[in-house]
Amino acid sequence: IGYPHLNVKIGATHGGISVGEDGASHQCCEDFALMRTIPGMVVMSPSDDVEARAMVKAAYEHEGPVYMRFGRSAVPVFHEEDGFTFQIGKGEVLMDGSDVAIIATGLLSYEALEAGKALKEAGISARIINMATIKPLDEELVLKAAQECGKIITCEEHSVIGGLGEAVCALLSEKCPTLVRRIGVNDEFGHSGPAADLLKQFGLSAEHIVEVAKDFCGK
């Protein structure tokens, strides 16, 4: 698909730890990394139902190969369908802030948004960014966040190796050296269990994001 740059759209379901009881053999946490290495492949992961629908339409209109990762578990819908637009390669600021920027993708975008609300109450101003497109990355938005906030936290339901976190780090190391903390699956396989419990166990929750942000900001 990649070499002849075919106009093929891949919709892969059951991605990440939240697959739950099916266990490690079904919990794909390496797909972003694998797909990012294929030249010309667009890699995306929606945060909720509204964004998923808009993403599919954008992928259909895009000329070239696209990989979309969808989860298994139901997630809260926080986008308003009326007026929502989706553009491949563009991130979205969900909450503005200046102390730290939290860049999330997939179901962790909602968790990051909830973390941002809790951090605000704790006196930390967090900029929450929903980065639905992992490749091509919205470099302008990432660099702006790095320059204005000085600290970046990435959040993904994927291995910390090869995914959103490494894409952000690669960009920043070349164009704007910035302190980064990566939240994701730490070079290990998952295991069987209820999805919500597994997400908390692997640190893929608003509570853990808050802990990391507080430590990062020295509060």
C-alpha cells in the first residue's frame, strides 16, 4: 500500500490496553510506531465519536494511504457535533495554559482535559492539546506550546517507544529543545483485565497525568 502510494484507508479497531479482557495478544500498543515508518502513511487516532466520524470523512477525501486507530471501549463525547471541523495534520487546543502543555491522542485526550481541570484547581495552568493526527504532526502547534509553556507532557494509549511522544521529542530536539515527560505503555505487554482498571494500572488516567504534571512543575 505504501510503496505505490495507494489510495487505501485502514480502519483498525481494538487498539491499546483498553481492549481489556482479551489480554496482551489483542492489545496492540505498537501500531503508531509501525505505521509511522511507512513513507506517505497518514496516522490518526480520534478522541471521541464526533471526531471519529469527521476523521473518516477527511480520510476518504484525502488522496493516499491513511491508517486510523479506533478503540474498543466507549469513551465520553466532549466535542459538539455542530460546527466541529477536522483537518488532517492539525491539532486542537482544548484548554489554554502557560505552565505546562499536555499533548494527548485517542481516549487520553479526554483524560488530559479532566487532568487540566484538576490542575487548574491546584494552581497549575495547563494547556491541553488534542493531537488526533500523529503523522503528519502539527509541528507549528507543538513548537508554539513548547515556546510558551516550556514543559511538555505527551499522553497516548500506546508504547512510549515510537508513538506520539517520540514524534514530539524528535521535533523538539531539532527545533526547540524542551523538557518532555512521556505517558504511555512503558515497554511492556498488557494483560487481561477490565479496561478501566487496566488504564489506571498502566497510568493512562487523568489522576496519573495530574501526578506527573505536579511533579514536573514542582508543585
